[in-house]
Amino acid sequence: MNFGYHEDCLDHQTGYRHPESPDRLRAIRRSLSRKHGVEYVAADPAPESAVTAVHDAGYVSAIKEFCEEGGGDWDDDTVAVEATWDAALAAAGQAMWAAERALAGDDGRDTPFALGRPPGHHAVEADAMGFCFVNNAAVAARAAIDDGDADRVAILDWDVHHGNGIHDIFYDTGDVYYASIHEDGLYPGSGDIDETGEGEGEGTTLNVPLLPGCGDADYCAAIDDFVGPEFVAFDPDLILVSAGFDAHRHDPISRMRVSTEGYGAMTTRMRDVADEADAGLGFVLEGGYGLDTLAESVTMVHEVFDGREPVEPDEEVKDRATKVFADLRDQGFGEK
Ligand SMILES: [Zn+2]
């Protein structure tokens, strides 16, 4: 794969024992250094105009000023230092690069993956939250459409947390389809099945809130039965995966049971969905807080595009997932 990576993303320091640390990127790069076919690109930071296309201008001024004055605790878990704003622009810029390359036709071994931090999917229009300042995937999707490179963009967010920021930003927008598979009840508590979009965005928001304990078979079924058919019917030019790896069974902050191999199985599915939809495919890093499992899982995604065929899940879909899937069908989601 081709990885978007900018050194400025390391300078966002979150302090002692904060799970969202620069060591996350270091661990990923160390793991990838042992693999063939890894290329790095340092794409330009996002221009501020791309950020204000999805974020409130007053919020952008406030967070910039907050960083310029040295930062501090924006909220209980969202911490900034002086370098945070530049890191956030760099992370958003890598996401824009991934979208641009995917739309330009880079696929297979050249599939783009933006390795930025701070992550983005919790950042809402006018606030930072949940370790996120700029909504990287949302900025990339909006820019792809505003620049005329895409008519429609679909985003699958498989981070274990609901990406409330992307959800909100595109809730009433018909040209971006947001789908999230997340752990029900976990931070930030949003992402119910019956939140399906409104106005022009009606039917272009899909929330799959799985109960704790779900794993590879459940996640793969959610893609096979809902995300895949929904995205193909939406006919996007670009599919972005908001790729967090905190649903991993060894991640310290969730109770999900996805394995490293499971992320590979999910990756092959999204590659197939993109092929079927004739859409570009790019990845944007979100969460993932077990350094080893994060690094292994990103490396697994890379290896899938390098020819590896991951082991298919052999367990049954759990009853607790089947119930959620029945509720989704009642809402009209799934095979058309
Ligand atoms: Zn997360």
C-alpha cells in the first residue's frame, strides 16, 4: 500500500498514559518496516478552507487560538499542545491525499492509507471531542465532492466507537453515505438504528450498533448483508474506510472480539464492494489503542493488498447480532 504519513502528526503530545499517543504511529511504522511493498508519501497539510468546509469557522478560530496559547485540556480526554493544530491539519491533509489517489485510480498494491493523528471521526462541526479536532474523513469526502472529483462518497467507519462527527456532518446530506459498525453503549453513546438521515440525507446513514462480544463473523456479516449492498446501490465514486482498530479482541478499551485476521477479512470485503461499485477505495486511520494489535491490524490491511488471503471467520453469527440485523431490515436496509 501507499501510506500518507507526515512527521507533524508525531508532535501532537497528549501526555503521560494517554491512549492516543504518538507511539501509535511509531508502532505501525515499525511493523510495516518488516513488509514488502510499503511506500510512504508526506502529503501537504489540509488548507484551512478545506477544514472550514465541514467545521464552523468560529470553532476553527477558537481551537487554533487554544493551541497557539499552548493548549491544555479542551475536555476531559481531548488534550492539545501548541503543535496540535498543525498535526490536525497534517492528518486531514493525509486523508485528502488518500481520497485524491483513490479517485485517480490507485488501487491494488497502490491503495492509499492515511496514517494521521489526531484521529477525526468524533470531531463535530463546532467542537473537538473524543481525542479528535478535525474530522479527517469528513474533510476528505467534502473536498472530493467540492473539487468536482466525486459526485458521491461512501464512508464505512469500523472503529469500535460511533463516529458521531461524520454522522452529524453528513446527516442531512444526500451525497455522502455514512455507515458505522460500533459497540452499542460505548462512547459517545450515539448511533442508533433508527437514525437514518434526514431531508436530502434520508436513508444515507446506516448505524450498526453491535452488542459487546461480537467478532469477525458478525462484522463480516454486517458488511456482506448491509454495508456492501447499501454502498453498491448508492453508487459512490469513492469509498473511504474510517479505519479504527479498537474493536480488536486485545484492544484495552472495548469488549469486541475482532481478530487481526478478521480485519483482513473485512478488508477483502471492502475491496470487493469498491470493485462492484466501480469506486476508488482509501483508508483513513481512526482509533486503536493496543500498540501491538493496532500495528498488526494495519499491517494485515497492507498484506491483503499485497496478495494475502486472510482466513475466513469460521464461527456462526451470534444471536445478539442477528437481532440487530433484523431491526436493520425493518428499517429498509440491506439487499434491495
Ligand atoms: Zn475508537
